Amino acid sequence: MIQCPRGTRDFLPDEMERRRFYEGKLRETARTFGFREVETPIFEDSELFILRSGPNVLKELYEFKDKGDRSIALRPEMTAPVIRMFVNNMSNEPKPIKVFYFGQCFRYERPQSGRYREFFQFGAEIIGSATPQTDAEAIATASAMLKSLGLKDYRLRIGHIGVLRQRIADIGVPKERTAEVLQKLDKKLYDEARPILADMGVSDADMEALFELTETVGGTEVLDRVPGEAGDWLRQVVSYLDAMGVRDLEIDLGVVRGLDYYTGMVFEAEAPALGAEKQICGGGSYTLSELFGGEKVFSTGFAVGFDRALLALEKEGSSYDFDGIDAYVLCVSDDVRVKAAEIAASLRTAGVSADIDFMDRKMAKALKFASSARARYAVIVGARELEEGCVTLRNMATGEQTQVEIDALAGAIVRARAH
Ligand code: HAM
């Protein structure tokens, strides 16, 4: 038997319905905040991701040569493609440009719970604006999205990568080795960072001060310990967020992010219930457009890890009510089959979702099938009732049966649905 490739999943109808429901919530929220949807190709020229994504993403890139010997990569994330799209097609539009996207990304990681090789991101970018309010708008959108899913237990941490980059430069780390140092700080691997920094001639005192900086964590009171203009910037971000009712957040200068393109504010949301793979959302401000042949344009964005957010909901015991169908049409005898098909068609035309038995099941079995299809009503078509222009309508929840004229059938089901 051929299975789906490692780190990928099939989504069966129940799961798919649940996913679409939550995707809809995110979509609604994005629209509420004034974002419009875009879509980019699932694969791109590898160069797009190689230019600035950083070592973490590169070693996980799904990269191959196509039949024309071009270097192609499956997208590991969607910010670079969206900015390419902006440079190619949208750079003259009035700013800021607010777009959102939903789609699968690919990273050659070691699969485990919450970590897949094919996973879904729901993201948003605000392109062409660099103000504390822009940053606050992105964070507020992300926070509203997580809330719209019904997620309760998550932490929102806001930092500033510019502060760490500046400090790293000040203590003498060469530019091309910044990513390597940041990677260690991201995972708080200070013991691994020490020899690397020592090798670059960084003094012990500078190293410890750097580690202390990444440990600047707490409520808004720690903003006083954020050096330079970044402290003031973050203070403004926080006050905009406060005005928008987003107050459940922490300041954490240890938020480093795995991607290399961030320049200023960075943020992450994590759901503690998820254990190792608890990061459900990440983002920040960045510039990429100048790498893709455009002018330098500042942007802020984020992406919700859709699969992880759903896992977190499951862990919180949040339940989802399946839609089911309005009606399941079944026949008492073979001679009414054509008429039953006609009745099902008329229900569908009237906007009533209807399925029909064509497996020749006996009544009891057909009713059982109707209930497994989560039908709210069974429409039982029998020769005797047909003579009077009627069918039997069975409420699947109560078992109650009534005789209904065919012409009034759709109306009866629609009226009951409204109650
Ligand atoms: P990222 O943090 O690399 O950021 O990914 C965003 C989210 O995708 C993560 O927080 C995580 O929930 C989810 N994710 C990442 N890798 C996997 C995986 N292997 N399996 C399941 N979920 C995963 C970005 O990709 C940026 N483009 C976000 C952004 C948008 N920054 C600015 N604009």
C-alpha cells in the first residue's frame, strides 16, 4: 500500500469540515481588519528563499531542478512570495497594502506532533508602512485571529530584533555571523554561544551582557530596560495595543524568530499545552523588497501556524458541531426511485442540502445511513403517499414523522432549520 509521504497528511471529510470552519473564522477576522486575500504559487525560483531567509530555512528547503534545469523550491513560508508579488505587480498602489493569505508551506523538518513537512499558514502583511501603529495593527490582527478561533490559553510575547542586532554588532560580531549567534540566542543555548562569541574575540563581560539583554522579560515595566529608540517604539506599540483592547501580552527581548529578514519589532504567540512545538504564530517588521529588485519598503506581518492552532484548540477540549445535511431522501420501494430523484433535485434547487439513497438499502439500513450522514430529516418516498402528492418527513433527532405535500417540503425543512 502506498502511504502519503512522511510529514504530510490526508484530511478526511470530518477533519476538512472542521478546518474550513476555523479557516473561515480567520478569514472573517482578516477582512474585519481591512486585509484582502492574495495567492501566490506553491513553488518559486529557489533564489527567492535563499536570498534572505537564513540558515534555518535553507537547510529545510524542498529544492529541486525542474525539467528546464531551473532551481525550484516549494515555498517554506509566504512572506517572500508576497513581497515578490508586491514588487512585480503592486508597488505603485497606495500604501499601506494590507493582504492576507492561506496555504500550505513545506519544510524538510523531522516530523513530530505539531511539526509537519507540509503545513498550513494563515498570514497577513501590511506593506509600505513603518510606524509603531503599523506594528500594533499586525499584532492586534493576530491576537483577534487567535481569539476568533476560541483559543483561550496562549501567550503573546513582543520583542525587538533591532536591539539584539545592534548589540551583537557593537560587541564586534561580523555581519555575516550574526544569524549564527541569533540562532543560539533564539534557543537560549548560551553555553553553545560562548565559544562561538569567544572565537570572534567578544569579551566575557560583553557576552554576559548580551545574554542578560535577551533575558529582558516581563510586563510593560521592563520597557525601561530596552535600550535606545527601540524602548520608545515598543512603548508606543503597547499603548496602541492597549487602546485596541489587546492587553494580554509580555515584553520579551529574547524573541529572536527563525527567519533572517526581521529588522524591528518581532512577536510570537505560543500555546503552552502544545509542549515542544508550541509556537502557534510568529511575525514582525522587515524589509525584503529591495532584494527582489524593488525599492526598500518596510512591512510588518505574521503567520498563524494553522495546524498547531487547531491542535491547541483540541487540547483545550474545544468541540466543533458538524454541519451535516438537511435531508436524506430514501425510497420505500424500487418503483418510486425516479420520483425520489426528482424530489431530491427540487430540494437542492430550493437551497436545501439533500442526499439520496442509491444503494437500494432497506428502510432500517437507509435510516441508519442517514443518521451517519448527520441528516436532520429523512424524506421517505412511498408509492401510497405519492398518490396523494405527499412524502413522509422524519425528524432524525426525535423520530417524529409527518406527512408533507411535496410542494411544501422544501419550505417545511427551511422553516424548521430557522428554529
Ligand atoms: P514562522 O515562525 O517560520 O514565520 O512560521 C509561522 C508559523 O508557522 C509558526 O509560528 C508555526 O506555528 C508554523 N510552523 C512553522 N513550521 C511548521 C511546521 N513544520 N509544521 C507545522 N507548523 C509550522 C514565518 O513563516 C513568517 N513568514 C511569518 C511572517 C509573516 N513574518 C512576517 N510576515
